[in-house]
Amino acid sequence: MPARGHNTAPSFSPNEPRELPRYFQELEFLFASSGVTDDADKKALGIRYVDYNTSEQWLSLAEYEASGIDPTTQTVIPYSYQDWKTAIISLYPGADNATKYSMADLDQVTGEAGRADIKTIGQFAAYYCKFYQITKWLVNSGQLGSLERDRLFQTGLSNELWIAM
């Protein structure tokens, strides 16, 4: 396993919750290639690559412990690495597929593009890529219709650009 901060080490910033699944994918790739199979070792290595505050938060989760007590049956239940990972993902809105994007994300992209007054093909391409990424997910999840998507695309463009198109 690489050292923390090494260019091959996985990293995660709490300011980018959508990156959390990728962090765990990279971590699990390293587990497989390094032969790490024990859940306690996986948890310990999982906190190794994040900043201090994040590691303290993740350490405080009940699922970090080897086991807990089921409140209904009062029996000992083991917490797996997967349980811990699920608990972490639930802390970050946008980290799971159920809340990956919202209409607010789309409003932000169209608003920024509208204020930027797109003038170059590069600016247009950047806007289109961000717009497509978010709207593809929103349409597939049933949160946005294709007609509304098409209407909203125009809101990120100046009138001059729209007419020229």
C-alpha cells in the first residue's frame, strides 16, 4: 500500500463528495493488489489516506468498531468493512447514486454559463459537457423531462449565441 500523500495513493476531499465512490474504488483496487482481506485492516487503511478531521469523523462511526450490539435483540453483531463504507457514504449528500445530482446543480451550471457569456467553442464545449453530465442523470432518474432539459439548455446561452446557432 502506498504512503499517504504519494502520487499513487487514493485521496478524498470532503468538499467533493461525488469523489467518494472513486476513492473507495481506488482503495479496493489497492486492497486486491496488496492482498489485504481483513476488514479491520481495510478500515485502518481507509482512514490512512484522508485528512485528520475526516479520519476522526470516520473513526467515530459505530461501524468502525469490530462489532456492536443490536438494540432490538441485544446480540453482538459484527461490523464489516462494507458496513463501515456504507455508513461513510451516507454522511455525504451526493456521494451515492440516489442523490448524485440535483436541479440546483443544473441551475448552477446554466447560471454560470449565462454569466460567463460564452464566446469560444472551448467555452461552449465545457458548458455542454457539464450540462449533459448532469441532465443525463436527472432525466434517467426521472427528475427532469427531455423537453424541460432542452429548454434549460438555452438558459445558459446568450441570446446572440442562441440566434447564431
